[in-house]
Amino acid sequence: MIINGIQIDDTFAEAFNMRATRVIITAQNLKWAYHAAHAMTGFATSVIGCGVEAGIEAEISSELSPDGRPGVSILMFAMGSKVLMQQLETRMGQCVLTCPTAAAFAGIASDEPINLGKNLRFFGDGFQTSKLIGGKRYWRVPVMDGEFLCEESTGMVRAIGGGNFLILATSQSAALAAAEVAIAAMQRLPNVIMPFPGGVVRSGSKVGSRYAAMFASTNDAFCPTLKGVTQTELSSDIESVMEIVIDGLSFDDIALAMHTGIAAICALGSASGVKRISAGNYGGKLGPHHFKLHAIMEIEKP
Amino acid sequence: MSALTFSLKKPLQFAINCAALTPDALANLTLNEIAAITLYHGKQAVRVDELFDISGHDSASLRFLNATQQLDYLGANMRSGRIDISGNAGAYLGFGMKGGEIHCLGNTQDLAACNMQNGLMVIHGNTGDFLGGAAAGLRKGMLGGTVVVKGHAGDRVGDQMRRGLILIEGNAGDYCASRMLAGTIGVLGKVGAYAGFSMHRGTLLLTAQPYLHPTMQACGSHTLPFLNLLFKSFAPYSQAFASLKSLRAARWLGDAANKGMGEILVISK
């Protein structure tokens, strides 16, 4: 398949089952909501080393936020519910409780609640108070700037992580510029995050390593500086590859995000330096969700 | 279907216990069966149709016409449905109520919403003492649900209240929120003496500074974003309360003579 001069490989991205939650963080203004959100989603690029993958999903206007103040929604993904619960509580305690004027609320409904402020309340040392408002319990914890307001729990849902596509270009700058265009388009979509720095990964990995202690290592088949010494996937004109990884609440959310990102790149045309779009997989043996690039590019955008 | 209507035939000399006349209790009964239910008027056992003219069929929606303060325990322990009262209600309106709605167009006697657990009660007139309180011998008052009073309330509003929401658009009497364990009481008018007396926890929301006893501790004025949530939650019940906008409140904690974690918030206008 070729779109606007850019080849779409006949391959697929392989993705995994994950557990996810959404939290809404509000503050006195967006600046402080972002401070809290950036802290909470920091060091959360990959479950391999961070425990969770997290990112800012969207801004929430003061009209739509629970407490009438502006905020952002955060999505957080983990391989299991236990890790998700631990990470959520730790990050809430260190990043949101500590952030001036910030408050936190449930962002997703589910039959499986997980603690948001349920245990953080004990920071109040007995001075905390709860309020049951509209059937939801909130905790008011006295802190030095006033009160930290936090809903008792949020929901946990089944989700998918590891949707991805690769941008193969004639230069590093061309690959990165295309990736930025794709991320800008994808960030407008709900229910997905691109958890890596700026939404882009340069160090795509393969499973395993020649070193026994490493269970993942550089994806040498896509490393342009190794073309002559490895079984490369790159043609002679490809000088740089960038990857965009997508976590989403459903298969359709990820598929739409991939479609949106790839379409935005294809709109640039081959003159942009992008020559191919590919995807990372493990032969289809590890992840149950396969995002076939050709099928994805044929979906009608809603 | 039209509401099942009980129209009081004549004013009563003594109070009667109307606990048997709830949507749940009357579900699936014929009009004849309902007419034959026994109520007690003083020492005298009387049939329902001796006291009321009965019409209508929909037992999920009851109406009491010409109601007076002699009708006690209206809606007691009801779980679902709706009761509309044209006139006044007696004591223990909605006693132990677990669901549904009661709308009283007139006034009520004492102990309305006593030991209420869930549901909605709207009193368009005034109500007596111990609104949302506990029946004699019980250690916890209202356990949940929402009560809205458009008029004034008597003394001891929310006495030993454990959970739930009481909104009073008029004034409240002495000892408002006394021995309160948790929950929220809002009063748009004035409150009498000893507000929050022996309060453990919970919130008493006021718009005018009351005279407080010495064991209520001043904690300063603060901007509290949680008030926005609270005000928004009032919208389905009371436009007067939902129109509150200021997040600035003077906070008092007490009663220091008891557990001392109850709060009185006086909203700045």
C-alpha cells in the first residue's frame, strides 16, 4: 500500500492486555494542574522499567471539571491491577498531594474501584474529614496551603497497551518532524496516550539480548547504523526511524489513533523525507491484539 | 393510573399512626383490602375507610388530602414510591424511610425524617424539633437521604445525625447540629443558640454568623474548593442553596468538649 508516495508495510503492531485508570486533576489554574500532572506521569514511559505507562490525555475546562476549576485528565496503564494500584497511590501521594492547590477526582466509572484518596487521607493525622456528595465519597485533608481534596476511589478497566507504528525517513530531522505532526494529531483523541517523551520513542526494542540479564535490547533490525552488520529491515536510503507507542482503553481507540497519526504523516508526502511506515511485532506470538496497518488505513474516520 | 388518594373525612381528635399506608405496604392490595386496614385512633381501632375517602389506583403514588398534624408516621419505613401530602403532617414523618419521596405541602410536627436512611423528603412549610434526629432510645439519627425544608425548622435539627443532607431555606432553632456524628446540614436563615453543641463530626453550613459557645474554635476564613462540589450537588433539591457561589467561608471546629471535629462553615456573601 502506498499513500501519497509513502509505503505502508503489510505488517502489524502487536499489543498486550493491560489494566488502566483515569484520574482528573484540577488546580487553581491550568499551570498548576499541569505541574501536578507532569509530576504524576513522569518516569512512566514503559512498564519495563517504570511499572506503569502514563500520560496526559486531555485538558478539562472549568465548566466540565468536578470542582469548577480547570484541570487535565491522566490515563495510567499497567500490566496488572496490583501494580496499577501501588503506582497510582504512590504517585498520587508524591505528586498530587504535594502540588499546591491540586485536587484529584475519579475519571472513569467501573465495577472495579481502586483507591485514590482512600489511604492518602491518613496524611491528615486524624484531622481529615470526608464528605459523601452525590453518592461519591471525597476526602478533605488539611495541608499547609489549605485543603487537599481527593475522591476516595476511581475506576479500573481492562485496556490495551503497545499499539505502535514506525516512521522510516531519510534523515533524523525528517523522521522527528513527521513524528511531531503525528503526535499533534493523535493528542486530540480521547482514550489514548503516547507515553514516551514527546510521544516518540527512538529506542525501539526487541525481546531478549545476548546478555543474560537483559530481557529487552535494541531493535537492531531497525538501527540505521547497523545496516551492514545485522539482518536489517532498512533500505539504503533510510537514515532514521522513530516509533510512536499508543496505549488505549480499547482496540478501536488505538486503531483510530494509529490511523490518525499515519494519515497525518502521509499528508506530508514523500517529499518530507518519510519513505515508509512500519510496525513492531513479535511474530504474533506474544500479544493477542494485532493492529494490521493496511486494515487500519482503510477504516473510515468517524 | 391516578394516584391512590386518601382524603381525610373530618378533623381528628387524637393522633393516628399511618405507618401502614405506604406505597410498599399497599402494593398489590385491592381497594377493599386497603379500606379494611385497621388504624388506631386513641384506644379505638378504626378501618381506613372510616377515616378517609379512598380513590385512585396507583399505590406507587399516594396522596393525602385535607391532611392534619394528627397524621403521625406518614411514610414510615417506606422503600419506594411517592407520597404527596396536601396539608400538614404529624410527628415522625418518614420515620426510618429507606427510599422513595415524600412531599409535604404544609407543616410537620416534630421528628420528621427521624432515623431516615435514604430517599427524599421535601417539606414546603415549617417543621418541628428534632428534624433528622433519633427516636427515643436510639443513638444515631438520620442515616442517609436528603431532606429539604422550605420554611423554618425547630430546635435540635440533625441531633445525632449520622449521614445524609438536610437543607433548610428558613431559620433553624436552638442546638442545631447538636451531637451530630456526620453528614451535612445547611441553613440559609438564622440558627438559634448553641449551634453545634456536642458535635463530633459533620458539617453545618450557614450564611450568617451565629453566636457560638466557647468550645467551638475559630479556625479562620478560607477558600474551600470542595464547596463547589457541594453547591452543585444541591441543584436537584434547592435552587436557593444551589445559587450559593462563594467558596470563601469562616471555619469553626468543635465541639471541643466532645470529639471536636465537627465544622461550622459560615459562607461569606
